[in-house]
Amino acid sequence: MNKVPLDTLVDAIRRRLRKAGGPDRGGMSITMAIIFPVFILVLLAVIQGCLWWYAREVAMQAAKEGVEEGRRKDGNVRAAEQRSRDVAKDLSGGMLKDLKVIPERDDRRLKVTVQGTSLSIVPGIGSLTITQHADGVVERWTTAGR
């Protein structure tokens, strides 16, 4: 039986380890297993922020359009509410859910509040509530003052 010196055997093992990727073999896989979920969570959080921002902008535009519709001399609260609902439905594309439109009008001013929730894609985060309002002066005829 041939006896191989220990030094030769250790050198052979070192050469094989270097060829196979060295003692850090598999280190990249472990690193990716830790970093990749964090990266995906950050990416989802950024997308969630964009969805919230867009739903907020839709609610604001719907409130503004409702005020413009209702503040005319011949406009009314019902027309303002319907216009706000139509704009929110057209622009949101499903991003603004549980829509609620609350118009308030007196002799001088009209205020339209649009409430809803944004679409949620991040696990563990519920729907984010959105409330936007716009107001304006109601058009009316007056006599010329002296």
C-alpha cells in the first residue's frame, strides 16, 4: 500500500478547494438569501408609496372638479357629487377604493371632500386612508354697489 505524505494530501485538497471556489463556496447564495428579500420589500414599499400618492392626486382632482361643477350659478350639490364620483372613477383605475364624496354648500361657499383608501400591495400594511378637499366661492348675481 502506498502511503501519501500528509503535506501532499493537504496541498491536493487546497488545490481542489481553489478550483471549486475556495473555502467561501456558497457564500454568495447565503448573501443573496439575506439581501434579496430586503430588496424586494424596499421595492414594494416604493411602489406602495407611488400608489398612495397617485390615489391622493386622483382624490384631489375629483374634489376640484366637483367644486367647479357645483359652484356655478345653476350648479347644485348633487351635480358636484356626481362629477366628483365620475372623475374619481375615470382617473383611479381601481387605485382609489371605498370612495366617499361629501359635498357641503351654503350661500357663499361650496366644499367637496373626497375620501377613500389606496390599493395596498405590501403585506402587513392595510389600506391607507386618503382624504382630500377643495372649496370655492359659489357664483351669484349681485347688484352694483355704490
